[in-house]
Amino acid sequence: MVKSITYIKRASQVVTVKGGSKEPKRGQAMSDIGIIENGSVIIEGGTITFVGSDVEAEQYISTIDGKVSTIDASGKVLTPGLIDPHTHLVFAGSREKELEMRLNGAKYIDILKAGGGILQTTTSTREASEEQLIEESLKRLNRFLQYGVTTVESKSGYGLTLEDELKQLRATKRLNEQHPIDLVSTFMGAHAIPVDYKENPDEFVRLVIEEMIPKVAEENLAEFCDVFCEEGVFTIEQSERILEAGKNFGLKPKIHADEIVQFGGAELAAKVGAVSADHLLQASTEGIKQMAESGVIAVLLPGTAFFLMEKPADARKMIESGVPVALSTDRNPGSSPTESLPFVMNLACLTMKMTPAEVLTACTINAAHAIGRADQIGSIEVGKKADLVLFDAPNYQTLQYNYAVNLVDTVLKSGKVIVEGGILQNVPVSTI
């Protein structure tokens, strides 16, 4: 059998982000992105087998046999495929009226308490079939691809009943099987307290712990368990019980923490050994310190703060405190309706004062750690999966200088070109 080889040559820069596969990058290491000027990458069977200079690549390619497909990357920047470690991808319906409500002074938590927000999406998602959820989510995944995203974490949490949570997670599983993007699944039955349990939230917590988590684990529908630990949603005590129950069933803990008020979520993340704590707009100094000591990754969502017109998380404080930082769109129907991770990267620079190098680290190797995939993806290194993006830019700084512009030219998933010239290639647009 003739070996299939892809040869990406003459990139103006290959941004490898190497050196963080065992541990996420922290502090100054987040700025070390391993740039190779005038570099090339060679792929065999979907795996990276060479990374180096153009001269070295020419020597290497002459020593191997096979059918070579060449991509001329002249004038372009090659990076690892972007990774989004926090989304609420699978849902039905829309909440565009909430923008007007917020512009007129309504707060996110007030909309939720009035039965809007997450609860409105829950109603729409419960009414939708599994097939409808897949159909709507495919469109979102294809937009993610066009923005250079090759791996996405997807949370449940818009069902809030056993069957509807399972429906969301089963839809995620099928999407992972059907679409080029890899989906990493998180169970988040504790996303909001349903109206039926408003007067007895502990009974809903019992339902999550005793009925939902065991069934999710039995069907192997998720790797992580998440909870919205926030004033007016789930208390610290309830959140800890849920996350510990998830751990007992092999679900690694994540937590929505300190988004709206300083609530102690960052401290809880450290206490339970969470893989990540996400949002963190109001995280305390002590919470940040404990996260750094425990190795909890901060997944920051500047697009959500931007859309809710709130002050973003203090990324500089976290980085300087030694917390590894990742970035995400938080793609959801209410507080961050976007698939543009590149725009979120722009916002990280412009609103949180992260540098372009730190931003690339946050959306590649650190994001990979936040979903347990750093041994496979997140950097351009020999032996890793060939998930790669070519940007139509002469250097990596240009990616953040040209804000709100999609510079993605080519996307490769496991070595296969799935976006070329910004246009999708052979990806599903419908299941019907």
C-alpha cells in the first residue's frame, strides 16, 4: 500500500507551542510558543512525523517513499488546530430578545430567576428531538471549523431531566461520530434549578446525584461533570456534593465559578481537584492562589463578559500568580452566541491585556489540557495528531492585530484538508 504523505512547506512561521504536553504552560512559559521561521511540517497517516526548517524538510522528504501531497504555505502562519474547551453546543431555540432586555438594565441572573435565560433554552431543548438537536448543532460545528477550531468541548445542561440530559449527551456522541471536529463531552445537569424544583432545590440535587450521574456513567456519555456554582443557582455545598458524586463514577470535575459574585467557586475548584474552573470574573485573590497551588486551569471567557457588558476576568493576575490560562468562546444561546474563537482571542488581548503569544498558548496546548487531550493535540510536535491551521498572515502577531477578521485559510484534521481557501471541504451540512 502506498503511503499518503502531506508536506506543508515554506510557512513564514510554524508556531509549534511545543514543550507543554505533560503540564500546562504557566507564567512566562505561556509566551514561549516555539516559533520556527521559514518552516515545514510533514504528515504521514494523519500523524506529524517532521517539524523543522524548510532546508531540513527537503532533506527528510527525500528519504521517504509515498505519494506526496504538497501545500505551499508561503506567506502564511501555521499553528496547531484551535481548541475550544468550554461550550454549550447542543441546544434548540434562540434568546435574541435578551439583548434588548439587558440594554434596558436587566441583569443575567434576574432574567434567569424570571424563567428566562437557561430555563427558556431548556424548554426549547426539551421540545426538540435528538435529530433536531443534531441538525442545528452541525451548523455551529461547521462555523467552528471555518474559524480554525478542530476540537470542541460540549456540555449538556439544557435538559434538566434525566431523559432530556441523556438526549443532549447522545446527540453529542452522534455528532462526534459524524463530524470531523472531535467533541469532548461534559455532563452538566446542574446548570440551573428547574422551575418544578424552585422551592426544593436539594431534591433536584438528589436527582442529579442519584439518578442522572449513574446513568450518564453507565452509557459512557461524558468524561467530565460540571456545575454552575453561583449565588441563586447551586451553593458551594451542593456543588461539592455533585462534583464528588461525579468523581465516584469516573467523571472528572469542572466548575462554573465566581462569574457573577465572589462566591468561593475558585477555592472549591482547588479543593475537589477540578481540571478547570471557568468564568472567574469575580474570583478572589485567595481562590486564585489556591488554583495555582492545585494546578487548576482557568478557562476564561472574555466573549461572555463582552456580550454581557461586564468587566472581564483578571487574566494578568492569574498568569502572574502561576495559574495556567485557557480561553474559550462559551458558545451558548444566551450569553455568548458566537463560534468565533479568533474574535475571543482578540478580546483576550484588548480587554484582558493578554499578549498574542499567551493567547495562542491559551487556545492550543492549555486548552488541550483543560479537556484532557494534551498528549494528542495542542502543539505541533512529532507523534501528535495533525490538527493544523494555516492563517493568511505573515506572522502570529497579525492574528490579534486584525481584530474581528477571519484569517483562516486552510484547516487540516488528522492530516486531511477540511477547509481550503476558507471554504468547507466534504463536511456534513445535514443529516436529513
